[in-house]
Amino acid sequence: MDTSFKDLNLNPQLERALTKLGYKVPTPIQLKAIPGLLEGKDLIGIAQTGTGKTAAFVLPILHRMVEKYPRKIRTLVVAPTRELAAQIGESFTQYGEFLKFKHTVIFGGVKQGKQVQALTKGVDILVATPGRLLDLIDQRKLTLKNVDFFVLDEADRMLDMGFINDIKKIISRLPHKRQSLFFSATMSPQINKLAKSLLNNPIHVEVTPQATTVELIKQEVFFVDQKAKEQLLLKLLKHEHLTSILIFTRTKHRANKVAVFLNKNNISADAIHGNKSQNARTKAIKDFKTGKIKVLVATDIAARGIDIPEISHVINFELPNEPESYVHRIGRTARAGAKGTAFSFCAAEERSYLHSIERLIKQNIEVMDHTFHSETAKNAVGAAAKPAPKQRGSFRSKSKKSFSKKFKPKHRFKRR
Ligand code: AMP
């Protein structure tokens, strides 16, 4: 029989919030993590967004914090991106609805005035991105000396984004006696070293959504020349029943271009990436969530950690150069067990990326037949299957030499 939240013996006010949210059973990471965390143990969790990991740490922390409301920062959560931090803040609001804690979220890219005001009034929980947190510590606007619970979320992404020194500085400001939780989507020697420096005899919890998530997602690849991608996109968006669509590009420039192109063609779209102001990003995500815009175009970093449960389709307008990013991207369409669809556009120069992706997910992605199908893209090998060196952008002339009649397609074609 399934374990219910009742079996975890959480504070009744937390149970009340879960009932209100309609959560019935804990997700695997919640089942594995919550009991040890309630006992006060440190934790290392290998899990991605979408597994329910936020509740896995927010619930036990709130449970352990209960009955003391000193309005001093007792819980600190550090997250790599503003969006993720905002979402974790929302989780504290939701799960803590029937408790009396105050929390606030601080991040860079916006003026600090309001954030400082909230801190001055006093909070029990602080969710922060590393840069703004250190800024405000340096300005003596906050202190970490009362922290009892520390969470480092998406540690691998923090390292990718070059936050390692910031993280070390933050850790050096924490009291020695504390409960520490460390989450990362992937494990590497560097991550392991950071975890060891932070944790004391931790419990290990690993959920591997990669395979399960991928299994739930219908994946299709469209071989297409780079210059025909926009027309293919338009055709798909106009003729298929796609409701909420997240499109990925490799570059900020391309994200903008795709959004502009769609708007010109009467499909409401907005782009999010690192060059956009925080307010513009927040607005785009809100418009997407409320259905005001149908399409959100994003780069990998910008999309990390955004929780938008209703995505029906992920479209890889450009394939990622890191195969792991493909899994992250398509995972956005199968949140918490829902089914989703992922379309990938593959031009000749992305052929090698597709090979790496198929190796990683251990399956061949079904090839779609369509008006803009490109045999050149499908059969590209050698140099033609990779982006040309030293050229920027993706509009570059394709080598006809790559076309090999001897190449035997291993994919099954699906006729529409
Ligand atoms: P996370 O991995 O924390 O980003 O959570 C992914 C999504 O799953 C969020 O939209 C949560 O609200 C939702 N969620 C988390 N835990 C549960 C649960 N036990 N039952 C149903 N939904 C959940």
C-alpha cells in the first residue's frame, strides 16, 4: 500500500496545507528524505527539479522550526537562479500557509531597497541567490549567525555558473552547529568534494528521474535545414493542437529572434534569458502561466528550475551541445508524472549532438516525416555533422560533401 503523508507524522498545520494543495502521497524523494530530516540528519540528495524535492526539504524544515518565531534567519536556502529562488519562496508560502513564519526571497538584478526593508522587519526564513546574499552580508544588512537549517539547491548548476567561491564564503559565515542539506541533479568529483566540506555524516538520497521521465515523454525528431526551422515551427504551431509550448534555443540571440518571428506571425510569445531584466523575466513567466502567451522561448540557464506544470510541448528549436541538457529540457513537459511531448529540430550541423543525446538516453528518437524534411540533415556525418568552427550563429552554409548515399538510416519513419 502507498505510504501517505499521514505516515510521516508531520505537523498537523503542514498536513492541512498539503490537503489543501491536493497532495495525496509523497513522491519518492519525499519518502526517502523526510524521515531522516525530521530526525535532524544532514542530507545529500541527487535529484532534479520536478521530483518534488522542494517539498522534501521545506516540509521537514518547517516541521522542525515550529513553535519558535524569533524573526531571525533560522533557515537559509541558497539557489542558483532568481526564478528558482522565487519558486522556493512560493513553496514556503504554500506549505507554511497555516504556520506563522515570515520569509523573504532576495536576488540580484533588481534594486535592493525592498529586500532590505523585508529583512529589517525580520524574517525566519531567507531564500537567496549567492551574489545578492553576499552583497547584503557585506553591507551588514543581514547575518547568518542564527542559521539552524541550511539548504544548498542545484549545487551542480551553481558550480557551472561559477559560484563556487561565493558558496564557500557563504558556508564560512554559517554557525558550525546546523543541519545542512545539499541537492544536485548530477554527481561529479567536484560536487562530492563540496558536499563533503558542508555535510556531517549525511543520509544519501538519490532519485533518478532521467529514465522514468524520459519514458513518459513522447519524443520526436524533425530533420530540417537550419533556414527552414522557422517555417517548420510555424507549421507545427498552426496545425497541431499544442497548448502551452516551451521552446529552447542555444543562444539568447536566437531566443529573441524566435519570439519576434512568432509574434510577427500572430503567435503570442516571449523570450527569457540572462540578458533580460528580472522584471521582464518574471512577467514572461507569469504571462505564460496564465495563458496570456502561448509560447515561451528560453535558453537552458534561464529555464532551469522554473516550475510550470502545464507545459504540453517542449520544442528544441536547437539541440543542446550537452546531452544532459536535453534530458533537463524535455523533463519540463512531464512534471510530477504527467505525460508530455518533445519535438527536436535537428539541422545537419547538430547531427552529432543528436547522436550524443541518443547514446545518453539509450534510445533512438522517432523520426518524423514532414514537408521540410532534410535528407542532408539526417545523413550528415563527419565535419558536416558538427557546427563549423570559428563561426558564430547557426546560419552558415552547409557542406554538400556530407551527403552520403551509403548511410543506412536506422530510424523508423512515421508517415502522417
Ligand atoms: P519540485 O521538484 O520541488 O520543483 O516539484 C515539482 C512539482 O511537483 C511542483 O509543482 C510541486 O507542487 C509538485 N509536487 C511536489 N510534491 C508533490 C506531491 N507529493 N504530490 C503532488 N504534487 C507534488
